[in-house]
Amino acid sequence: MQMSLTNSILCLFEITDPNLIVTGISKERCSTNQRIHVVHATLSYQLLKCPHCGHKSLIKNGTHMSHLRLGTLSGGRYEMHLKRQRYQCKDCSKTCGAKTKLVNRNETFTHNIKHQVIVLARDMLTSKEIAKLCGISPSSVQRILNANIHLAYRVKHLPENLCFDEFRSCNHWMSFNCCDAVSHRRIVTLKDRLSKDIIDYFEARFSVQERAQVQSVTIDMNAEYGSFIHRLFPNAATIIDRFHIIQLAGRALDNERTQTIRTIQDKHSRIYHILKSQWRLFHLDEIKVNDSKAVYLRGINEYMTQQNAIDLALDAFPRFRSVYQTYQGILSAIHQKDANAFQSLLTNYQPTSNQMDITINTFIKNGSALLNSCRYPFSNGPIEGLNRKIKALKRNCFGFRNIDNFFIRISLIHE
């Protein structure tokens, strides 16, 4: 009966030490009036040689009580009061004690509770929530994470396709993030996004031969990245993310639409309400615009087709029509991944002193990197997903003040 009870309790806490025997369980209260679930156990085995002198002259010399912290089963605090057998050598008079793999030497937290803390940290819980669930202090949670999670010096193999981006970390700093464009695996997260630090990282940790194997690097419209990519990865093609291209063109369309609205004197006219309330229609791909079925458009408070509403605004303002047509040309080229059509649009564009002129000039400056967005299937979607998880971690934990602790938590959620 005693052996059955011992096995059941040890199995609950996933303890596999055969020399450990449970003698009972009880409930006690600590100095803070917190209820503790206590497992009483003994640890003893036959030790033949003295670990100090090697002679076979050991005798039993009482026991030593150890208070070990166990993983929680249903919340609250679980401890094991373990009586360890002590031995004394007759030859050297030195003493030693029975050892167990349940806990490291001179520690009270068992491997079980450490594993529990790491698992909960992967679920993006705060240190206080983890501490409450495991029955330990928040500072102990952070010490366990710092001791058991180590940031890798570098990845074993540098992937052929990379994604670069940045995110806001601690104290309003902008940090650098890099991932594999195919497997979505995180490659490195740096504390800042300065060009010199990014260059130093890759040049110090990866040889020229390794960096030469990189075939593409996908970035946003950040000009700093484009200035050193060829230096780090001489054979890599720079790709500007398609989303950022459409976003920049859409921002120019909205700016021109806003300026057009300001020129309308009659604030109750149909054209004013179309431009004001139905702005989403102008961002739709023209092949998705409904031109056959009349629908009720709020703001205009009329039944008409989407195409009819767009035509009313474009016919009234030719300059806005020019911007709209350019936007649709960019949208079509990106969706169809037609680099020739995109190149033709940039070459044949005629400035008309509108908001789209600045956007087109930006596209022309980025040249081949912009056209590569149509030639390659890669995008910044994977790294944007990683950054979204980082933002969720910051939101759940109400921000971080220590960037080292923050990066440890980032490494956990990206494993």
C-alpha cells in the first residue's frame, strides 16, 4: 500500500528517482499565511566509497532536511520536505550526502517547476501571472528564465532568403528583426536598427562564403537597409515588400482625395459625399468593382452601382482621375506580378503636380528592388507575423523596462 502511494505521488510530479520514498502528505501554512501542500519523503541508498578519499569506510551519519519547491498541480504552492541520508568517512572524517537528479546542487527549485515556468512563459503570460500559478515570486520567475534560456550566438546555417524589419522594443527604442523568408524561423533580433550594428553582427558571425549564398533580402521602404545589403550579401537581390508599395501608392491617393474634398464648396453635394464616405471604393481593384448591381451606399443615401459612384467623382475632377488611374496601374501590376507593366508605368509616367508624383519618384529611386517584388514570390509577411507576436507579448505583459528580459521572452515565443 505504501509503495502504491509512493508511485502515484511521484508520477503526479513526474519524479523518476528510484531512491526517493514518499512517507506522507500534509497541509501547512507559511509565514505569509499561505497554505502549502507538503510532500514528505526520504532519500537514501547504499554509498560504498567516500567521494573525497575513495576508501570504503562510510557510515551513516543522520539526515539533512531539504525544502524543495515542486511544480503546481492545481495552483498554489507545493513543496517536498526531503530527508537526505548523510554519510561520514572514518578515514578522512569528511561527510557527504545522498544526491538526487530532482534538483541541482544547492538549489531548492526542482527541474519540474522550472519547466513549468518556461512553458507558461511561452504562452506570453506576465511574470506575476506565472508566479501566481506556480506559487513562487515574480523575481524567481525571471531568475529561472535568465538561468535556463540563453540567446544563441548565431544560427547554424544562414538561409538563402531573408526578411528585414524593425519593431519598437523598450524605452521607445527601435530594434532590428530578421527571419527566414521560407521557413519563417527567426534568425536574429538586435537591440537597435543602426546600420553599423547590423553590419557588425553579420560580418562578425558569418563568413563571406556563407553570406554569398544568400539569394534575396526582402525589406520595406527603409532606405538604410538598401544601402548595405549588397555589402553584406553580394549575390542577394533586394526585394521591396509588395504591401508597402501598395500602401505608399494608396497614401498618395488618399492625400489627393483629401485635397480634392477641400476644394468642394457645396458640402451637401453628391460628389462630396462620395469622396468623403465612400473612400474605400477608390482603393478597390477595378476588376472587383461592381458595375452591374445597384446597392445602397451610406453617406450618399442612394442606390447606385459602385462603378457609377466612382465615375461621378472621377468625371468631376480630372486631376484626381489621373492619380486614380496611376494607382490602379500599380495595383494591377503588383497583383499580376507583371514587372514589365510596372516598368512601363514608371517610364511613361508624366508628372502633373499631384501627390502621386512624389510616390513615383520614390519608386524610380528604388528601381530594381521595386521590380523584384514582381519577379520574386517573397514578401515581408513572415516577419510581420513575428513582429505581431512581439507586440502581443508587450501588450500582455504591459511593456518591458529591461531589454535583456524582453529578448529572452521573445526567444521563447519564437521557438
